[in-house]
Amino acid sequence: GAGVSQSPSNKVTEKGKDVELRCDPISGHTALYWYRQSLGQGLEFLIYFQGNSAPDKSGLPSDRFSAERTGGSVSTLTIQRTQQEDSAVYLCASSPLRAGGFSYNEQFFGPGTRLTVL
Amino acid sequence: AQKITQTQPGMFVQEKEAVTLDCTYDTSDPSYGLFWYKQPSSGEMIFLIYQGSYDQQNATEGRYSLNFQKARKSANLVISASQLGDSAMYFCAMREGWNTGTASKLTFGTGTRLQVTL
């Protein structure tokens, strides 16, 4: 079946502009995650959704960052008044939520959105 | 303190040889899961293998195996019979808390770049 999709694949914007990044998870996956990967770095957790609620927003770097999920499916990450340090690849992942030891609920990642803030 | 530590920024291995990528972790939670992901130059994150903290045996998945030493808090990835297509970044990640069917973020290490040579 279809994997996680993200749009746009690349986004170049000017400092101070707002941007919206979109994620379409795998159908039926209850959990959705946003991560950020700066050049040459590992992945940094931003936020996750379980259904439409976000139990953990602890990774959002500032109040310029927000995210929502509607219908238990598509999610949008919004960055307001972008800064150059926001330049990174933004990765979305989804996972099922099966309980139990053998169900490790691996996260399936999308191809990412490369954001460049000039 | 770093929760996931990957001390090898880069590794070289000859084709058909085995290679071990190191990962140590830090958690006070007795219930956790450890994951390895591969990130080729194309950028997508590919799930490779999982080890739960209560698993008695080391995980194996094809040419991938996980050398889990709980007392040392290490979860090294072993790739046997390396292939040119194994050249990529490899990330170790941890999920804390028992798999109760609720979402939980992954904490990633900084990665190891593996180059397979002829």
C-alpha cells in the first residue's frame, strides 16, 4: 500500500515568512510524529499525535511552531516568521498502535520536506 | 546527558565482510525498545530491526542482528556479508516505556555513516 507522503518535497522561503508542511500518514495508522533533521545531525523529535490530540509537544522549539491533525489523518506543521535556523529536513512518520510486546509499533517515515530559509 | 550515543561518525567495510555499528543508551525506565534505521543518500528512513528490553534473545532480521548487552546498555548493530547497497547513514533510536498501545517518541543518536568498498 501507499507509504507516508509529505508535501512539498522542497520549500525555499524568505526569513519572516510563514510556511506550512503537510503529512499524509499510512491509512489506519493512529500515531503520527514530526521530527526535524538538521544538516549532518540525527533526528530531533518535535511533536506526536495520537488520533487528533497531541499528548507530547515537548520538542517544538518555540511558539512559532505549531501543528494540527484533522480526521485522524492528515497533519500540518506550521512555522511562523521563519528564521534561518529553521532550515532543516522535516520528517513525518506514522505508526499503528498495537499493544503487546511483539508489536513494537515501528515508525514508518515519509521522504521529508527540505526547508531552506534565506 | 545523551540518551543515545553513537561514537563512530564514519565506518568503512569491505564488501562481503561483517561490520558492527556501536550504540549505547541511557535510561532509567526498565521498559524500553531499541530500533535501528538506515538512511540512504535519498533521505528516507528505513526500519531495520527492533529489540525490546525484556527480550531474552538478540534480534535478527536477515543480514542484520542486534548485539544486545543490557548490563552494558549497548545495542550494537551487526551487518553480515556487507553489500555496496548497505552504504548509508545508520541511526540507533530508543523508545522509553512499555508498549501499551500508546504513541511514544523515538530518541535518535547522531548516526554512523557506513561506506562499503570493493
